[in-house]
Amino acid sequence: MSTSQIYIVISVVVLAIIGLLIFFAGKNKKGKKLTPLSGLAFGSILAGIIFADDRLIGYSLIGVGVILAIIDIFKKLRSVRP
């Protein structure tokens, strides 16, 4: 394995651990659920990290994920404002 692949594997493992901690820690609390658009954004960013070997695909997926996250933020802001 090359150094970049090791960094990718470490980042995916760390993200999975953080996701599990949030899932189990937030189980008892009544918090806001993840919207489908933000879940899609998270998934595309994660896929961009996984497919980082091919830069065009990896960066495209990360870019799509960021754009989807920004759209989700604006949708939430509009629903909060009267």
C-alpha cells in the first residue's frame, strides 16, 4: 500500500468511528435527524475520499457533496425564517 492509500484508509476508519460514536451517543437524545439531502452529500464526500486514486472522479464526488451540503443548508435556513 502506498502512503496515500494508507491515509485514505485511516480517514475512512476515523469517519466510521465518529459516525458510530454520534449514532450511539445521540441515541438517547432527541436531536434533529439527518435529512436525505445531507445524507447524500455525506455519502458522496465519503465516496470521493474512497475513489481518490482517480482524481477526476474523487474531486468530482467531493465537489458534488459540498454543493449538496450547501443546498441543504440554504433549504434549512429558508424553513427556519418566517
